Amino acid sequence: MNLKNVEFVASYPKESACPKDMKPEFAFIGRSNVGKSSLINMLTGRKGLAKVSVTPGKTQLINFFDIDKHWHLVDLPGYGYARTSKDKKAAFSKMIRDYLSKRRQLYIAFVLLDSRHELQKIDQQFLEWCGENQVPFALIFTKADKSSKKEVISNVESIRSELLQTWHELPQHFVTSSETKFGREEVLQYIKTILTQSTQNDVEV
């Protein structure tokens, strides 16, 4: 899928303030430093989009990008901020929970995991929350270029095996590298397939 027109829409402080139109939304979320901005820039083919289009401080908000006037890419605040106050953590948590659980336009949330590390407790807890609240999600393992192919495969399978101890089955997963663009076509094709199969909106892809 070729993305021809990518535009920053706006940043919003809460779910109820987000756009009211019914364009399909694909959200990206992960813990701090997982490589979310780099992944968004790689997928859209717009270097610096996730940083340049958003003024300082707005990474703490819900950032919307319009893709070819057909759907929205949504950049959600990261979870698990280590250097923020309890009040801010609570605010981020509520913002994320409200968006994921209430947003009718959300087709799927891509949850990013660092392919170099073992499954983190905060990631496991977040995925369990998604399951309990029936939030549709897929997994994206980032930074595949930082390790050998063998190490990435081994770590991904280890994480999947650990998750399967509490899940009957797991959703689709992707392995990506923002540096080499590995996995880009697979993620975009997945989005295209969801849009094509959807009967909720008449979307021309």
C-alpha cells in the first residue's frame, strides 16, 4: 500500500476531544523508548513526521495523522513513564484507557515491543488489560536491526511462548526495523487488508 498524502491533523488531550468523523483509526502504542516515533516515520515514509509535526510537549497527547483522506494513524502516549509524577502517570493511563476502550473508530491497536529484550512486566500487564477490555491489537517487534536475525527470532518466540501461558492464542505479529524498513510492507498490507475487509466504512484503498 502506497501512502501518498500524510498530514498531521492535531493533538488532543482526551478521547472525547478527538475527531468526530468515522474514519478508521489505527493506533500505535508502546512503553517509553520502544521506537514508536521512528516506526511511524518509517511506515509513512516521512522522515521526522512524528516529531516535526508535533510541537514540544505534545507527545503527551493523542496525535492524529490523516492518511490519504481515508484513515487516521493515531500516535498514543507511551505507557510506563519512569520519570513522571504519579499524577501524570494516572492522567496518561486514563487517556490511554479511555481512547482504547471507548473509541468506536479504532480498528486495531499496534502494541510495540522491543525485539532485543525479554517480555517486560508492564507490557504483559498492558496486553492483559487489552484482552480483558476486548481491545483489538497486533504486536510489532521493533529494532530488529540491533540484533542478529537468529537472536531476534529466538527472542520473539520466547516472548510469544511466555504470553501463551496466559493466552489461548495470540494475534498477528510483525518484526520491524525503522533503519532498514524491514517489515514495512507487511504492516501496511495488514492495514490495507483490514480496511478492504471492513464493512463499517466504504473505504477506497
